[in-house]
Amino acid sequence: MSKVAILGFGTVGSGVYEVLRTNAKEISRKTGKEFDIKYVLDIRDFDDHPEKNLFTKNFDDIVNDAEVDIVAEVIGGATIAYEFTKRALAAGKSVVTSNKELVATHGFELLELAKKNGVKYLFEASVGGGIPVIRPMARCLAGNEITEISGILNGTTNYILTQMQNGMDFDVALKSAQEKGYAEANPAADVEGTDACRKIAILSSLAYGCEVDPDKISVEGITSLSLSDTVLAEKMGYGIKLIGHSKKVGDKIEIWVSPMLVSKNHLIAGVNGVFNAISVKGNMVDETLFYGRGAGKEPTASAVVADVIDIAISEGTESICVWDKRKDNYVIDINETKTAYFVKVKSSEKDALRAQFGNITCAEEGDEVAFITGEMTFGEIKAKTEKLGITTKVIRVLNS
């Protein structure tokens, strides 16, 4: 029997508890193993909980208990969760987590520490919530060289952009997301792109075998988008999605998070609401798509428990997730990356636009016009728009 300790009893932690308790018989039937929750760590009191005897406020109770062999860290953040994870691994306990910030920031160190102590560090739930993507990439696509990853990695922003596509202003769409529980009272990590940045860093580290520093990733959120952007994009046959993108280019990678125009013919164009979709390209399998709810109590808890089960039933101590330590100049300067661009200006500036970009065909909405450029570097588009000397909106276009 595996003895499990849950660190944190918030949304995900309580979900992990429920999955292990509610589905205990089904999990045992499928795996031939039994799992018992021995501790739940939280600073709050849960005196009315039916298993209040499980709760502790002292991490030493867990780390010093030889019976505990798996720790589910669902505290979040990269401070106390980082310290507890290191101590658990050093004590010979495997750790599973949904903590994207911790994995993106300290993944290499924690994987090395797990290896050194003959245990595992798994984090399926850190990227796609309930969407299986880490394990399939590491195992099912192991025969491929992964060449590119692009996807909708944040359900909150996708919900907001879907509402904007349906005619709702950004502020109204954000308020709706908060009322439905999709966005926090402080939605900065979602709408400013930080959450998606951490996720694309983890996926890229795994895919290309080298740790990607999230601080080196160019990040642009959705707060500057307007309703007219979505209307003009629609007129040109595109939707707008917040995309986490990375691509292998020689021995380096291009990587960013930003709003992008996505052709209606693209695999992820029809992914709406709070759903996520991650496109992974391999040199043998071509393009695969992972789709589902990227967050939420039950889906995320399901992925955490899947890692708990994986540890209990797998042989050996080698992790399925491995990558080398980060290296300098691994990420290509964002100004050197190349895509097509959506460019929007006031209708009165159409002649200035043509003077800089040549004979272009524009879509029009109210007093604004927009067109899509050919492929050029980000540095080139910045130089051209700066020469215009007028207010310009520029959004990348995702290759079909």
C-alpha cells in the first residue's frame, strides 16, 4: 500500500483527496495497488472535516514519517512549496505536483534531486490540467524529434477571447470570467500571459531536452486587445487566440507567448470557451493535438492522482521527464523571429500604410483598417511601423 501526503487543501488539494477516496476501488481494480491518505498539510483548521485526524500544520510530521512514500504538492508558488519539495525528495519521497511556477523555475534542480535520491518528481497536472500531455510527449512520442509546439494554454484567456469574438468588450468578458470562477479577483497571471509562459517553458524543456528559462521568453498578454481587433480579424478569416509557441531552429529555439491571429482552417481555431488545445509536431508523427479542459478542480486533481499511480506501479526510479541544465543564448532574440503580422491603423492613415508596405488590401471596420503582411522579422515590423509615425496595432499571425 502506498501512503500519500497532500500538501495544501485548497481547490486542487481537496480534489486530490476526493479522487483518492471516491475512486479508491476503481483505482485498485485497475492498478492492483491500494492508496491511503495519511496526512493533509494546511495552515487552516478543518475541525468539521470527517477525517480531521489527517490534518497537520507541521511538515515535519510528513517528512519524518517513513511510511509516507508519495507527496502531492498542490500548494502553489515557488517559495514554501519549493522548500517542502526539496525536503521531501531529499528524504526519499517521490513528489507529484500541479505547480507550474515551481516546475518552470526549478524543474531541472528538482529532477536532479529526485534522481540523486532514487525517487521521482512528476508534474503532469502542471501544464494541461486534466489534459494528458506530459506523459504522451515523454513516452508515446519518444520516437520523434519534437520540432514545434503551439497552443492555447490558458482557459481563462480563451474564454475571454471567445466572448470578445461574440461581440463582448474585454472588460465585460473579464468580469464574466470572474463571475463564473474562471478568473481570479486578480487575473494578472492569466491575462498578462504569465501562466501560459510557465507552461510553454515546461513543454519546451521536455520537448527539446534543455531547460528553458521563463524569464527569457517574450510575453504579451491580451489586455491591449479591442473588440475591433477581433472584428477585423474575423473579416479576414481569422480568430484571435493567446498562443504559447516554441519551435526548434537548429540548436536554438524561438519561443513566445502572445495573442495571434489563427486561420479558421487551423486545428485549434475552433477551440473555444475554457478549453485548451496543444499542437505538438514531431519529425515522424507530423502534427498531434491534445485537447480538453486545461484547469478546474476535478480535471487537475485527476492528473495529480495519475502521477501518484504512475509512481506506485512503475518499475525503477528513472523519471520520464528529463532535460539538461539551461544554457546561454539558447532562446533566439524575439526581434529575429519571423511571422506574418496583422497591422491596424485609423482609416485616415491608409495612404501612409501603403507608402510603407506597398499595394495592400485592407479590411475595414468603422474608422479603422487592417491588413496582413508577408513574413518578416519582429525587428523589421517594428522598424516599419515606427517609420509610419502613427499609432499602430500589431499582432502576430500563426502559420496554418
